[in-house]
Amino acid sequence: MKFDRQELNASAVSLVNSTDTEERCVGCNYVIEENVSDKRRGDVETYDPASADVRKVVNDFFQDSVQGLTRGHPSSTFDEEMNDLAMLPATVEPIQKIVRLERIDRFLEHGDGLTFDSLKAALESRDSDRLSALTDRFSEFAGERPSFVAFRSEVSDDLGQSDWLKRIIDRLGLYHHYPFVPGKPYRFALMEYTAADVIEQARRKGISRCFSLATVLECQNNPAFFPVPRGTAHGFTVDLRERTPRKPSVREILHIRFDYAPKHVKRLAEWSGADLPDIEASRHRHRDTLRAETGNADFGEVGVGVGS
């Protein structure tokens, strides 16, 4: 992605040349991104004109334009005119099952009796009233932040294993969202629903196209995100572990903010963290797989003098 504001290009290149591993990864994402339209990039550049830090400018854009501060905010992610390069067709198969992993620790700290043990009991008995105490908490968040999701069929083998949570965190590239803190487990809910459920909620909101590729503007400073070439039908998650034989990439898409119901809560689990994977090695494996799967042999190169 090339900015008209040259100081933002320089900022991205400086990240690519950083001595910090994660900064290099983030810088590469800005340089190789191909799915941000000229109109949307131009809108980004109107934010924080006094700042020469591409990360700060994009963060301000995300907070105001992508997420917004209020429910009902028209997220630019699903603006068909502004985000035309990244929007997916309205023909996403409605029967496709979608999964999303939600960390729920923040909801268990209110001191009002909503505990992890009580939720596990409610899940086992399918106590809708108790489960709704959890799903209702998601309405507390302001704005219309898009949801990153995967298709259940592509992680079904992982979900069939006893260590399914670790496998999902690995395969969906989620470690950087949950940094390991000794003695502090993380608690998660696995949500499952269909594309039709999302389409129906979008219809009620007056949104005709509710699925999109993720771009660097949605992923901001996440080193475990990797853009896809223009024209690619889906994004792909960065698998953070090397596998023999290598598994196919998991498709990743964005959809509009989705309101959960108790029936969408399928599993609850705890995770105590693990060693942080080598993110650059993971990205290199992912880049090679992406090139093979898309037929774009040069995608991901950022040029001599600005990383590799």
C-alpha cells in the first residue's frame, strides 16, 4: 500500500527495517497490502495529519471509521463503495458454519456470580437463562467492530481433539492476542453459528454485503496477520506451528458485528498459555503456502533494503 503522505510510507519502511521482530512484521503488512482502495487509503490519510507514525494514524482511523463509538455506526469495512476491493460477494454460502473464539475473562470479574464453573454447568444443562447472562455481556461493547471468523469445516479435525483450544489458537494465529502471564489462565467460549445467521442480522440493519476480507486497516499492528494478493477470494490465517504434513491454510473472513444468543455458545475452555512461536518463521511458511495456493509467486516481497 502506497500513501500519498510520504511520511507514512517512510514510517512503514522504518518498521520493516526495525531491529524488533514484531515491528518488522507489521511494517511488511503495510508495504504488501493490496486490498485497500485508493478512496479508503485517502480517507485514512485525513486522520491525525500531525502524526508521521503510520501505526497511530491507522489506529485513529480504526477507532473512528472501522469500529466507531456507538452501536449502529456504519463501519467503513462494509461500505461497498469505499471498501470495494475487499468486500466479498453477497453469495457466501448461507449454510456454512462459522466459528469464533471469544475470551470471556472480562465478564467474570464483575463480582455478580457469573463464574466460569457456573457457565460450564449451564452449558452442560443448556440453561439458556444462565448462558444469556454471558451472551448479554457482549452488548456492553460500543461501536461496530467487525468479527474475525473461520469456517468450522476447516478446523473440525482440531475441534475433535482433547487439546482443541491450543490447536485453534495455533491455527488461527491468536497467540499475540493472549500473551502468556504465569499463573493467570485465560477462559474462552467457542461460538458457532451460520452465515445465514449473519446475513439475517445484516438484513435487519439494512446491510446488503456483510462479509469482507481483512486488511491491514482492520488488523492494525498484529504481526500474526498476513495480507492476501488482490483478487483472492478469502483471507487466510497464519498457522503458528510447523506441521508435518503441512495442513491447508484456514480461510478467514470478516463479518459485521454479530449479536450472540445462548444457542451459539458451544464450548467453554481454559488455557494457561504456551511458548510464543517464532512469528517470522511462521510468516515465511505462510507466505510460501499462500504463493502456492494463489499462484502469485512474488507476493510478499518488500524489496531490497526494506526487509525480506
